[in-house]
Amino acid sequence: MEDTEKIVEEAVKEAEAASDSRALYEVKMKFLGRTGKVTALLKGMREIAAELRPAFGKKVNELREALEAKFAAREESLKRKEMEEKLAGENLDVTMPGRRRAAGALHPVTRVKNQLIDIFAGMGFEVYEGPEIESDYYNFTALNTPADHPARDMQDTFYVTEEFLLRTQTSAGQIRVMEHKKPPIKVLSPGRVFRSDDDATHSPMFHQMEGLVVDKGITLCDLQGMLDEFARVMFSETSKTRLRPSYFPFTEPSVEVDVSCAACGGKGCSLCKGTGWIEVLGAGMVNRRVLENCGIDPEEYTGFAFGMGIERIAMLKYGINNIKLLTENDVRFLKQFQE
Amino acid sequence: MLIPLCWLKDYVEIGVSAEELQNKLFSCGFEVEELTRLGKDVTGVVAGRITKCEKHPDADRLTVCKVDCGKYGEKQICTAATNVFEGALVPCALDGATVLHEGGIQKIKNGKLRGVASEGMFCSGEELGINDDFYDGAEVNGILILREEDAVLGQDIREIVGLDDWLFDIAVTANRPDCQSVLGMAREVAAILRTPLKFPALDFTPVKTDVKIPVTVKEPALCPRYVGHFVTDVKIGRSPQWLRRRLALCGIRSISDIVDITNFVLLEMGQPMHAFDRSYLRGGEIVVRRAEAGEKIVTLDEKEFTLTPENLLVCDRERGVALAGIMGGLNSEIKPDTTEVFFEAAKFARDSVRKTSRALGQRSESSARFEKGVDASTPEIAMKRALHLVEELGCGKPTDYGTDVLNADLTPKIVTTDCAQINALLGIEVPEEEVIAVLTRLQFAVHKDGKNGKLVVGVPLWREDVDGWADLAEEVIRSYGYEHIQPAFLENATVTRGGLTTAQKQELKFKNVLARQGFYEACNYSFSSPRDFDLLRFPADAPERRAVTIRNPIGEDLSVMRTTLIPTMLQNIVRNVRRGNESGGLFELANVFLAEELPLKALPDERKTCVIGLWGEGDFFDLKGATEAIAEAFGLNLTYEKGSKPFLHPGITAIVKLGEKEVGYLGELHPEIAAELALEKKVYLCELDYRALSKKFAKDITYRNPNKFPDVERDIAVVVAEEVTCAQVRECILHACKAAKEAELFDVYRSDKLGKEKKSMALRITFSPDEKAEKPLSPEAVDGFFNKILGNLKYKLGAELR
């Protein structure tokens, strides 16, 4: 058995020389394979005297185990080396631009509408959408604006027939809601409205968002509190509102609501024309006659309503300077409103 | 409405600046849209006396004058004007002054005219921006010559000619017609400044007359009050400067003293008036009646109108003499030789005036006031005021004959309320003294009931807008100040559940699905042009042509409510391409309006519809990918069949079906229409009936346990005739074998080898083991499925394995 030491020495030498796992495999086969040197030793056992065989067998086994360990160690180190080499070859320029899937976007009016709904939904408002072609009754008469009322001149109405018209205000939805639902009511009514007005600052179609609250003990203070919260979320954490007297046939008292200019913080700038305030919406306490028209007892319930132009809010929020851009649908414009 | 500050000051003492007054009016509900400093462009112009006139040494047409400008000293001014003379009092624009010149502002500087120094310029009326109504002589051709008694040397010219004033342009809300006059605004200002109102003089001394001019009102509802008065010994002349100046400030030209008085009272009290020449009133009486059909009248502006019984007419015994509330008739107008006048101050119903004014297209200061509402108490006061002015101006003698046909209730409305009620609406505690003080300042008669503590409030007759305690609450808070409101957050309200309904959430999701597919949401007007139907080649009887039409559209292009969203989408694409956006995708989700009957007898069906447009890059299948994404997102089983639409490519059009129901279509824009619109690249369009789709939207997620054993995929390629569609092959595969769950086309191949009119289609079939299966699908079982499928394809579609 003078060979074993030599065999180990030889195997280690050849294993070290193997430059990759494939070469190592061949070395392994040369010693441990079916025709390998160690296998040959085992095969030669028959020629050895019987009393020497156990000792011989043990020695060969030890030799085999020793070789297997050596090969395994060598294999391990080769694999590591190969992985390192492979990774070194896969060097990416991580500063190259990423590849993006081209997504579209929702229209800014939809975006702002969703934001408004989010704000008021959290306060317990439901959303109701009424028809865009309305009857004169819902758009005017039920809103305390009978046929000879001068307030009808406040809005230029598109008529379809004597009785039907394109709604001029989402307030029409108020009546439809109150006819079917009894207080407590908190409802938002967004949608398209139409006025026969087409110039640099007016569009014959735009979107309004109407809000209505009817319950016991609702006051003007509640109206301002809610609008303050709206202004803070929509514009800036420090936004404030200001009420000033106005007139709408379906509210009494009626107010115009200004929001402190978010661009200058109320100091006065070109956006707010130096006043520090921006006119944002109209509001008021629901007129008692409107409640009566809907079968709600004005002695028991009070409420407030507010209405705002969604385009106006979007224009203020994003600094869009021309209302017409919102209906041109130029993709370069729309692209900027991606999520 | 224009209100000159000087006129306002006639009735109320104003101790604050014009800007302060503007702010106070603003917080009380009167927005001053524009506050104009009159004569702000005329500066540095003073009164001067010409002491010496000499001919210019080198210019025949120029005169060199020495002028005494009082505290500004003596100036030498060269002028080309020919009406100057020694001793004349003239406006002198000194060095640095500004005057008006050809619509702009001219700056005056010291200079030399033909070598002679000139330290300023004499001004004409035009350069000061005035006419004769402001200052007599302003319209002469030459320099304005001032009257001795009007000016002090060196005095600012604006004080002399009536330009030293402010003009308030006030937006009066529709509920306050009582403020459509100087006196009406003065009443508000007096309340705001807490000073007394000085009411204009109404007294006059009537002369006796035997003349009677009876008035008959046949339509009391349309004419609730008619006050008339007879004035005799009229001598028509010119109004005094002060009166003409007032009218001019409000943009009304002086005509003659009698007519000016009616206009003055209109501006002062908001009461339209009319003056008839009594000698032309046939039969010497007035009848207020509806016009007969076809009856004609020529108004003061010489326009002839043919009337209907809708129009109220003021008549004499025989014919119309005034279009009630709108304009007088030419046949009875005041002429230079008029000697007897019958004044009218009436209330005509606002709706009647409005209808007639709209129908005839005839408007006036008078009709504008009646349309907003004139209260029934004012005609009588306005008449007295007019008669006072006749006497003051000396242009006639008011007689003792007056008539008043009253069909309105002049008892003041009484509103009973208390502070608690008002404060409950406002949400704050306004002290009772304050409530009473505010209302009293606004001339409400407040009486506190000693027994129950209620406030019994008499409403002034001119406040027809006030009819309940909520109106009083508004009066209180707008005077007390909105800054007293303490923002609260629904302290007493019930908690309610808010948020979107499932349907509303799904709509938003639908939009988001399309946006994620690369489409931008568009927003178009709901109306479009009727010519679009021709562009899209709709046949004459196509349902799309049955559109709801707007009676008073902005223009023909915006006159019909959309019945399809395709035309506006095409406009968007054309605009984008023209602006260099060579490719893109848009969608819109909006209503189309479908009428049961035209003209409308009931509200039309507003059907929510989705349109998708794709142009430039991408093809039919990119668009179809979008509809597939929708189907996937909402669990819809949409199928596609070849179809046709008049505006789509005949070979590239698919009808989209949900079950048996057609829910939309998609395809390529017809190349002919594309050429017409100059669209060079292909355009693909899709329209889906959103409402029909939404009815079948999966309500919630349907869960199924995953199979224990894996699916097995197997590819099949078959050669079929060209006309065989992918859908047919797929359906054939899925029908042949229950285990085949899906068959997806991944390749189509054509070649000469396959033969003409043949194609090879390759599909990947997914087989799933039965849910209850105990073992995975064996290769042998899949072979069996495969052969069954192949057999079916051969039998049904004549397919051959490739």
C-alpha cells in the first residue's frame, strides 16, 4: 500500500490544476470513476491475502473519503470563482434611463372632482348625479325661482322645449334628493352644467359640485366650519374662508365664499388681484320655501347648500390660465395629470 | 349700475373716502365692480385768464397769449385756436399736465412753437373729456371758454366742469331692485354709515284745471298701479347744467327739460316715467290694455313693431301711444312746441315687460328696471318728485288733476320673529338691541310685543324681497358682519355614512382601467353639430340623427345633444394631429341623449357611453386590448363579430357583444372620412354602451379553490381556409373537450406551400384536471384530448394538422 500517499498527492495536484468544474469532474472520474485508480485498487483486492483484506479495504475507503473531501473543497472554490467571474461580466450601467410602461391619465376635472368627493365623503356625504337635461321645475321653480323671477336672468339658459332645458346648476339635484330622502341628508351632486355663455373666461359647459346638508340645528357657523375644512384640504393648511352677502333664490341668507389666496398667503398678488382673497363658491342656508317644496318641515329642519365650479378649482389649483384648455383635449395638456 | 358720489351726497352725508365706502358696500353685499375717479386722466389743468393776445411773429395761424394762472403765475402759451381773446377765462394745461387726446392720454410739456416759448396748452372740451351736458361750451370748435362766476384763477379745472367726482359701478343682486337707483343706494349707505337719509323735496303748488284725462286699466294684473298727472303751461327748453350733468354722469344725453325730468326721476328713484304730449292723446284718455293681434306701434326711436295680445299697450281712445314699460310712441312724443304734458308713473308686471321686450328685441333703461321689479309704492312718490322738478325748473305748471289707478295692496307686510329664531339660523348670539338697531336703520318698523317678547317687524314697501324671518336674519348678519360667524363643525348634526356607491366606484375603476392602458381621459361639450351626422354617413333614418335640439344654441356647431360620442372624439383627434401630436389615445365617458319622442315630451334617456380613440401608433388590436382589459377588470365575457358601421372601414369593424346583446363596436375610421379630415395616419375608434356593460359588471370577486394538480399546456397548429376566424377555431376547441379551459392564438402563418386562401393558426391550449381529480393529467389523457379536438376541427372547419 505504498501507493496511497502518492495517489492522494497526485489527485490533489491534478485537482488544483483543474481550471473549471468540468475539468475537475474529469479528474474526479480518473480517480473515483468506474475505471478510476481507487476503484482499480478495490478491484485488486482479490489478489491480496485474505487476512490482509480488511485492513486493505479500510485503507482504500479512507483514501476514497479523503479524495472526495479534497474534490468537494476544490469544487466549492471553483464554483465560487466561476460565479464571481460571471457576475463581473454582468455589469449594468445603472444610471441609464428606466423603461416605462406608458400609462394615460384621468382628466383634471375628474381628478379634482375625485378629490372633492374624498374630502366630503369623509364627512359623511353621499354622491348623487341627476339628469343633465332637466325640467324647468327642478332647475328653477322648485328652487324658488318661478317663471317671472329676475334671478332667471342671472344665468343664460339653453332651452330644448318650453318645459325642458339643459340644467344651469347642479342645485337641480337638491330637489330630486330631498324628494326621496328625508333628513339627515348630506349629499354631493357633481356634474355637467350648461349656460349660454362663450367667451375668454366662460365655457358653455362646465362642471359644478353641489353640496347639501339638512338636519336639525344646522347653522351658518356649520357652513363656514365645513368650508374652512374644505379650503384647508384643497388649497393649503393655512387657508381661510370669508363669507360675504350675496343672493341666490334657493338660499337665505346667501353668501359668496372667498378663500384666502394660497399663492400669496393673503398678502395680495396678481392672482388675487391684490385683494388677498379668491372667489371660489356660492353658498347659503337652504331657503325655507325650498324645504317646503320638498315636503320637509322648515320649522324642524334647517340646512345649508354650497356650489362650486370644478373647472375653477382645477384652474386655481394647477394654475391653468384658460378654461378652454380643459375641453381641447390636447394630449400634451392631459399628459401632465398622470398619477 | 352707475352711481356718482356727488349725487349720493345729496341724500346722505358721507364722511369716508370713496375707497372706504367701496369696502363698506362690499361687506354689505354690494360689490363695486369698478370705482372710477372721474377726470383721473386730466391733471395739471387750471383756470387762467388771457391778459394779452399777440400774433406769432413767424406763423400766421398761431397766437401768443399771456395768461394769468393765479398761484401758478403768468404763463406764455401759443395756440392755434381762433376763439381766444383778451380777458377770456380758459383751461390751461401747464407743464407736466395730462389731457385726453384721440382716445389716449397726452402729456403736456414746455416747448417752443416756431421759435416762441409755450408753457402749456389751452384745452377744448374734448381734451377734458366732457360735452355740453357737463359744461356749456364744451362742444364748440375751439377752446372751452369758462364763465366768470364759475372759476377762480389757478383753480383745478375738474372742480369747475364737474369732473371732480367718483363713479361707483355697483353690481346689484337680483333680489334688490329697490337699489337700482341713487336714492335706493343712498338708503343703504345711510344705514351703513348710521347717518340720516335726506329725502328729496316732493312739494309743489298745483294750479287749478278743468281738464280730465281718465285712465282705465283693463289688465290690472299686468299693471298693478298707474299714476298720471296733468301739467299745463309747458314751455319746452333746456335743463339746467346741474341736471344735465347728473344725467351725463350716468350715461344719458339731455333731450329737453320735460324729458330730462323723467330720466332724472328714473335714475334718482328707480321709477320709469313717461311724458305724453296731451294734445296728441286722442279722446283725451288713457287705456291700458293688451294689444290686438297685428296692431302696430312706432316707438320713439322710429322702429315699427307688430304686436300680439302678449304685449301690453298704453293707448288713447284709438291707438297705442306707448309700449307699456318699454318705450313711448312716436305719435305722442314731447316736441319743442308741446304745451300740455301728461306724466305717467306706473308699475308694470315684470314678466309681462320682459316677455314683450324679449319678443320684440326692444330694450330701454325703463324696461331693464321693470324686468327687475319696481315696487307699487314708488310711482306716487316719483310723480310728486317730477312735479316738484317741473316747478323748480319753471318749465310748466303742475295742475290739480292727477289720477291713481291702484290694484296693489299697499299694506306693509308684517313678519313676526324673535332673536332666538334668528340666532338659531346664524349659530351665534346677536344681542337683541343690535337686531332691533340694524333693522331700524334699514327702515323696518320694529315693535317688541310686551307680552310674548316677539319682534313684530313691518317691512318697508320697497322691500318686496323680504317675506320671512330668514330674510330678516340675512339683513341682520350682513349689517352686523359675517366676521362674527364662528366656524363650527356640524355640532348638532347626525352622523351619516358617506362615500361612493358601488356603481360610482365602478365608473371610476372603469376610467382607471383605460388610463392604465395608456389612454387619456377627454372632456367634450355635450352638444355638437348636426353636420356630424353627414360626415359619419349616417343614413337618413339612422337613430343617431334623432337628436335633441337646443332652441337657442350658441351656434349651429353646438346645437344638437350628442347621440354618439364619435364626432367630438374625431374633433379631438384632428386637433391633436394638427398640433403635431402624431399619436395618442383618448377616451371619454359621458352621456348620449336618446329621445323617445321629438320634440321632447319627457326627459330623454341619458345613456352613459364610452368612446375610445387611437391614432398614429398602434392598430386595431391595441384598441381591442383596451376592451379586453375592461372585460377582464369587470369579469365580462365580451365576444367580437365582424360587422359594419357607415363610418368604419368595411373590412376592419367588429361588433362587440355581451351574450346576445350588442354593446358596442370598434374598428378603423373609414379611409374616405380620414381623407376628408386630412388624417394621414390610421385612426381606430370604439364606442361602448357603458350602461349595458355596467349592468353585468361582476358584483364582487368569485373565489374558486385552486386545483391540486397543475394545468397542462399543449400547442396546436392547424391549416384552415382563409375565411375561418380565430373565434371559430377557439370555440371549436373549447367545445370539443371539457378539460380545455382556454385556447389562445399565438401565431398566424401564410405561405405558398400552404396554398392559396389558406392559413395556419397556432393556438396554445390549456387543459385543467377535474376539480375532484385524484391524480394529475397524464400525457396519455392529454393526447386523447388533443386528438378529440383535432377531430372536431377537421369535422367542423376542415382543418388539417400542420
